[in-house]
Amino acid sequence: MKDKTKGIKYFKKLIYTMLLILAFQVFMPNSIKALAVDYEVEKFDAVVNILENGDAEITEDITYYFDGDANGILRDIDYERTDGIKNVSVGIIEDDGSVRQFDEDFGAGFNIYEENDTGGILELKIYEKSYSENKTFRIKYTFENVVEKYNDIAIFNRKIIDSGWDVPLNDITIKIVLPEGSKKEDLRVFAHGPLTGTSEIYDDKTLLFDVPNVYGEFIETLVVFNRDIVPASTNIIDRDELDNILENEKVLAEEANQEREEAREEIAKMERKETLRERFKVFFIGLILAAGVMIIATIRKFTKERTPEFQGDYYRELPEDYSPAVMSYLVHKKKVSQDDVMATLLDLARKKVIKFEPMTIEKKGFFKKDIETFKISRVSGGENVSLLPHEKFLAEWFVDEMGRGGGLILSDLEELVKKRKFALQFQKDYDYFITLAKDEAESKDFFEKNDMRGSKIYGLIFLIIGLVGIVIGLYLNSFLAIVASVLSFLGLMIMMILRFMERYSENGIEDYSKWQAFKRFLLDFSNLKEAEVPSIIIWEHYLVYATSLGIAEKVLKDLPDIYSAEELNNPNLTYMYGYSSFSRFYIMNTVLASSLKNVQTTVTSSQIASSTSSSAGGFGGGFSGGSSGGGGGGGGGGAF
């Protein structure tokens, strides 16, 4: 019932989300919707015909390229400072040059456009389905009484291209045609906008404007002509204006020319930098190579272990008389593992502190069967053997604690660790054994702080490369120089890390080298024909360390090729006595590995169970799984 209620709530949230999205789509402003369409304006041609009554007939041919689906275009026409806008028409220029006209209506449809006059702005919404193609829209309209007629001149002053486009406009041409009677000597032309644009008095009545591209900026035209060619204009302003225009345009021209001069200087500066970048290119590459070589040299020099005096291939006896866990700490670089628990138990048996008694017990359950196992118990008199703290603790842990003084049956261990309380204590004791073993190993001074003698010169070189790279890189905007500086500072970071690293001490590297040679001896012994065979008692001691070295199984398999059955049944053997099948070792190893795995599973489950409860009221708490049906999770990025 609870799951069903959750499902209903989730379904309601899904429905509400879908309705919200639908409402957003319906009521979203058109300008926002337009942003979702991927398009370009490849060409914008405008022709302005000035009439004798002061009106201006304007024709815009706008070529779009739609990348993907599009439903149409938007065009907002600003008719401020006019007496109105009229004669609006919309069409598409077909490939054959004909114009397909649109009808004004409300709502989407073929050859339909909408008008919305907001007072000063006429908004056109033109419906034209398109898909990955070019289309040229023709928009025509007339500005009423747009020419301003002064006592001395008449002017047409208009921003033909507005600043409100959301994409760049490319290849813009504007042509202004004056009425009959215009003379070239009466004309003056000014233009404002991108400094890359040009204006030209083409003939007595024609003025041309060209702009390569513009984005987020208007293009304004100002044409001065004889007032007599617009006799019917009624937009009359009773004052002289030419001097005011010339004075204002002079200021604007000086500002523009200053900006052009600054732009030329900036370009010249960039060209000089580019020349320098090319000249210094080999130098920058050299800096990169130098930084790279220095990094490699630093790592090799300050991570290299010292060379031990012992260089032999094999070491045919135990290099040192310390416990297998301590040896493992040395060989495995400060790591002590479950193999060392096993090895320490074997060593305790060899020292006759504990013993492994073979047992056959009946497994309970529907299918009863006999299984082989062992009982770990103390040996009488073993309490007098001198032990290290971690060895003493391990005997107490397995025999006295888990075995409750009477001894631990290994097959019982697998079942005991499935219990939460026992598993938690087992993990705690296991960690304590590791800590004691590491404490003992650390007293041997196997490791020392990294020897960073000579590192100052490396650091100085890195610093010089880094500073040179930054200074030159920032000045010349050189990517190669920046790469060199980044590499050099990476080298400095590596040096800082290496300073906190440790390496083998003099005695540590000697012992490590000997233990590795001893490991090779154990692995290759059966193939060393000239090797003197040690007694089985000594080999039993060797096997303890083979366990920590992770090669016990390989060594055990080779024993029948080295020793006879009589030798393997030597009564002086401890854990290896009667070891012709070697099954005991495998059983012990399997049980310990399985038990530790079960402990880790139980401990993890316990940690989850005891973690902070997830908050249902939103006031804090732990994390929860699943989903609350909220927004997000499937988002990322994209386009409409």
C-alpha cells in the first residue's frame, strides 16, 4: 500500500511538471523562443527611397540561413520620430526572382504574418517553416513624414539597422535614393556605427553604405540635401541646422579617427608581438623541453633508492631474525596484511606456543557431511617463550579470546564472524594486531626521510623557467611560454611532494635486498641442482616467511620434489607434521581469508545501519537513495 501511494505521488509530480513545461512554452515571450533557433543573417540589403512629401519607402531583403528547424522570423521596426508607418508587406524571394507574398492574419499558417503595434515599435511575426536552408525575406514599409526640413537644409537621419538583433548581421548594404532635382554638390553624408563601415555619394541622388558585419550595434545614416527637393514635406523645423550638424560630426569624426588610430596602433603592437613570438618559438620549445627534462631528472634522482651492498641473486638463509609481520612491513613498504596473520600463527606453532590439532567434525544441516578442520590451542609451556607484543596478542586473540581459553576450531570461525557483534570485535582486534606489528617494525628504522640534497639547484632552475615563461608569456600572449611555466611549477610541486616522501634507510635497503634474494631462492630452489638441501626443520621456518611473501603455495608444491615422505613426517615438525597432502595449510588459509571477507561485509553493513537517518522533513540528516521526483537529474546542455 505504501509503494502504491508513493507511485501516485510521483505520477502527480510528473503531470504537474509536464503542465508547467507546457504553460512555459505557451506563454514564453516570442523573443525568448527565437533564441532557441540556430540561424545566421548572411546578407542584409536595404533600399530607402525618399519621396517629395518627406516619406521614405524602405525595402529590406534579409537572407537567413537556418541550421535545423525554424518556424519563421521576427522583425521589430522602430518608427519613432515619424508620423507613422504604413504600406507594410512581407514576402519571400523565390529562386526565380519572383516574390511570394504573405497575408496579414492572426495565428500560424502558410504565407501568414502577424502585426503587433506597441506604439513606436511594429512587431512582425512571419511564419515560414524552414529546415537547414537559405531564405531571403522581403519586408517593405513606408515611414511617414520622416524627413526633417530646416530653414537651410533637409535631412534624413535614421538608424537603418537596430541594435536589438540577437545574432550578427553580415554583408550589409544600404542604398538611399533622393528625389529628382538633387545635386551632388548639395549633398553631405555621415554614418555612425562600426568603424569598419564606409559611406559614399555615388551620384546626384544616390548614396551607398557598406558594412562587413555588425553585432549588438546600430548603423545610423545621416544624409543632408537641398530642402527644395522635398517641397511637400510638412515636418518643418524653424531654424538653421547645417552648422550644428557639421560641428557635431566634427567631434564624432575626431573621436572615431582617434579610435581608428588606437586600433591601428593595437594592430601594429599585435603584429610586433606575433613577430617576436615567431622569433622566440624555438626558445619557448627549448623551455618546454628543459622543464620536461628537469621533471624527469627530478623524479629519477629523488625517488631512486640507494644501492645496497648486497647484490647477490639468492640469499640461502633467513636474512634477519625478526617476525614475518615485521619482514612484510619492510618488503611491502609499510603494509601488513592478512597473510601476516597466517604467517604469525604458523610461526607461533613453530615456536611451540600454539598447536594445530587436526579434527573431523560433522557439518550440521539437511545434508550432513564430515569436514576436515583444525583446533588452535596453546602448547603446555608455551607461555615461557619470549614473544613480541603483536605475537603475544595474536595468541591471546585466537586462543584465549575467540577460543575462550579452550582453543578455537577454525570451522567455527567462519560462522562466528557472521554475527555483527563478533565481526566488529574481530575487525577491531585485527586492526590492533596490524598496529602492534607496525609499531615493532618502525623501531627497526627501515625508512628515513627522502634525501633532498642538491634539490636547491633543481628548484632554482624550475623557478627561473617559470618566471621567464610567465613574464614573456603574458607579454607576448605566447601559449608555448605559458606551457613552459606550467611545467616548471609542476616540477616545483613534485619537489614539494618528494620532500615528504620516505625511502629505505641504509639498513632497510640492505635487508630489503636480502629478503628479495631469499624470495628468489625459495621460488627457484627446486631448480638449483647445486644447492645444498636444508633440513626439513629449517624449511618449516622458511615457509613462515614464504607465507608473508605470498609464495607459500608455490613452495609447498615443490616440497615433495625435495623431501621424502619420511622427512615430511619428522616428529620434530610442528605445523608441517604429516604434511604429505598439505591440505591443512590450504584449509587454514581459506578459512582466514573467508572470515576476513565476511567481517568486512558485516562491518560495512553495520556502518550503514548506524549512519544518520535520512531527513523526511528537510531539516538535515543523511543521504537517501532513489529520487524524490524533483526537477533535474536528466539535465545537461543542448539547444532547441
